[in-house]
Amino acid sequence: MAEAAVQARLTMTPTVSRPLAECTGQVLREDVYAERDNPPFDRVCMDGIAIDSRAFARGVRRYRIEAMQPAGVPAVTLADPEHAVEVMTGAIMPLGTDAVVPLEEYELAGQTASLNAEASAAPYRNVQRRGSDSQPGAPMLTAGARLGAAEIAVAASAGLASVRVARQPALMVISTGDELIEPGLPIAEHQVRRSNAYAVVAALRDHGFDEVANDHLADDEDVLRQRLTQHLARHDALILSGGVSKGKFDLVPKVLKQLGVEEVFYHVAQRPGMPMWFGVAPRGQLVFGLPGNPVSTLICLRRYVLPAMVAAMGAPPMQPEPIALARPVKFGRALTYFMPVAVTHDERGQRAAVPRAPNGSGDFLALAGTQGFVELPPQAEPFPEGFIAQLYRW
């Protein structure tokens, strides 16, 4: 299988240390442990008064407030077990207290709190016990986690100013073709806009890859050889769009071979995207030759390139999702078929995939408004409504 062939030739990216503030979206390469119990003390969970629950059990309902316990200061000590300490959310529990009565359950007159009839004070009510979230020795985060807002907060709580993460792969997106013209420039009747590279770069960045550059190469063997040599020297992976079919000007495979890039496979039994090329350069750089038709480019990028780059950083694999077809696909194929779909929900909240068949692999307009594509296995018969396919989200 093409996917297995790609995964078998991956090289893990190196590990680097980055300041925590620069790690959003990065992939962790170390386990993160708590530096102490979390929370590190019995913590007040609501504004109110802290009391000794045994006094409440004896029938005490009026409490003289003898002190205040703000957050961020050492614990005060309750001098009289039938008194109370006014406490703030997040504060350490005062010594001699074990329950918090929220301010909604008492009336305050001067320094005396009178509890309402519905007030309660079971031991450790509204108190988060020390170490109840985590304790030293047990990892709070494990290697491979992608660092979002919550994970960054966990690392900060462990006292880490920097963390070890996977270095982002340096990616070069290359489109080939004399017919391609940049957006914003004058265009002739026989030319087309250079759109594939923009789509590929956007997809890579949307999945958290920051080290992405792009280039446009003419259909000229000398130019291809010179520029591909430069890009192979500076990048971990090249992602080419176009120039990999069997036309007279499809020069990419020939030039790559001249540069010592080993061809791993050429052509995949799939539609769209059959003329996909994949190889490995002498230093382990990956080279993906994606077909130039826009639908083929994006589908092959999502199906093969993105999972490879994610795996190279040690992140969890990008698993497809099972989903039912919302209506039949009325033709079978001798090859694996990728069908763009829009994901909908019925009145019961059940998901379904609505097929959005493009008008050929050049019909990139059909992809707008879709959430991904489903993979349909080779078979001669049509696929009925309700058929469970694998959904690959863009």
C-alpha cells in the first residue's frame, strides 16, 4: 500500500528545546511531571467562610469572623473552633478548618455570620484536596501530545519555562508548469492561475506546520535540476504539484532520479490521484510528487503527505472516521475511489456524508463547502445509502 510505503521511509525530526510561550501547536517529546502535589494545598473553591465541620455538627449556626484568608498568602490559623475565617476562591484552607460555607448561605452582620436554614458543612465541602488532580511521579502529559492551550497550562503548572518538542519539518511546496500565473498578475487566455500551491500551503499551516515555503518552477530540465538541488539541501520534504504524469513536459521524475532520489513508488491504484510519485533523497528527505489537477493534489496531500509529516514529529496518527453515506454512490470502480463529501447532521444529531462528486479532478470549485472525502474500496457494484466509509477531513 502507498501509505505503508511512505510510513516505512520516514525519519523522525530532531528534538529541540523551545520557550513555553512559543510551543503552541508543537508536539511534545518528553513526559511532563508535576513538580509537587496539584493542587499543592487544600484549596478553597468558593468565596465564603471556612469553619470546623465538627462545630457545625454540634449545632453552631452563628460564627464570629476572626480573620481573612485571601489567595496567595500563607494559611492563617483558626483560634476558636466555633469561629470562622472569611476565605476567597483559590486561597489555602486556614488551619483548623475543613469546610467552606458559600456566601449565599449566610447573612453577614458586622463580624458575625449567621447561617441560613439550608446551609451545610460536611467535611471538605467546597474544598479541593491537596494532590487530588495529580501527584509527583505520575506524568501529566506524555510525549506525542500536541500542545494546545490546556496542555500549555499544564506544562506551566509544572514549572517548565521551556519544553522539549519535535522540530517542525522544513517543507518546500513546489508547483511546476509554464502555464501557471500568480494571482494578481495579468493572465492570457491559454494560462491558468497558480492555485494549487496556495491550497497546499494553507492546508499544511492549518494542520500546525509553520516551516513552509513555496516555489514555482518552469518546465525546463536545467531549471528543475538547479532549483530542486537547492531545495533538497535545505528542506526535510519537498511537495511538488504537477510534472509527474507521462507527458513530454512531465520532467520531475527524470530530474529527481538524476539527483539521486530513490523512487519508492510511481502510480497508485486510486482515483483521483493515480499518477502520484514518492521517493527518498540520499539524506532521507521525502519527495512527494502530487498530480497537478487540483482535486488530486489536495486529496493526495491529505491522504499521504499530512499523515507522514505528523508521524515524523511523533504525534498520534491522523485516524479517519467511520461515516455513513447520506445517499447512494451509483457507480463502482475497479480502483479505490476518493469522493469529496459534505458532513451533515439529521434531526437526531446523526452524522452522514453527502457525496459531492467533482466534474473531473480539475474541478476544484466542487471542494468548496466540503469537510473532506471518503475512501470507497474497489468494487463493481454501486455503494448504497448507509454504506459505512472512512472519512478523511481536510
